[in-house]
Amino acid sequence: MTHLTYIMAAYGLTVLVAGVFAVDAWARMGRARRRLAAIDPRANR
């Protein structure tokens, strides 16, 4: 019996979770930049 299925699932889940975290961080940074631009008059420099 091989453990290849378990290993592939573990790596796949790890990559999926890391991807979700990366996309969420990217989206949050975009929202933060838009909020800062709305309240900071120096943002247009």
C-alpha cells in the first residue's frame, strides 16, 4: 500500500490554503489603498 494519495492531498490542501491566503491579502491591500486614498489628500502625489 502506498501513501501517495495522502501525500498528494496534503500538498494540494497546503497549496490551496496558501493561495486563498494570498488572494485575500491582495484583496485586503487593494481595499486599504482605496480607503487611504479617500481620506488622505497626499495620495494623488
